[in-house]
Amino acid sequence: MLLLLAALLLPVLHAAAQSEAPEMADVLRQNGKIYVVVAVITVVLAGLLAFLISLDRKVSRLEQELKDQ
């Protein structure tokens, strides 16, 4: 169990220990494409949120129908 925990934590610690800034983000920011990335992430998260709200309404409706029977 401890070996599994160490195997999962070592890559995270190694990545956190690197002092260099991410070059890809700098390049995207210079080219103005960072806004495209942010827009895509926003659209995906908004879609997920809309799906979860829709799913919650459907489940609530089904729960209410079961309660009324």
C-alpha cells in the first residue's frame, strides 16, 4: 500500500519541484491562442454544468413520481 502511494506521489512531487515556467502557456499567450483555449474550456464546463442541471431535474421529477404513487 505504501509503495502504491509513493508511486502515485513521486511524479507529482517531481513536477512541483521543477522551477521552470511552462513554455507552452507562454507561447500560447504570445500568439493570442490562450483565449481560444480558455473559450474551449469554458464551453466544455458550461456544457457539463447544463447536463448536470438537466439530469438533476429529471431525477427530481422521477423521485416525485415515485413518491406520489
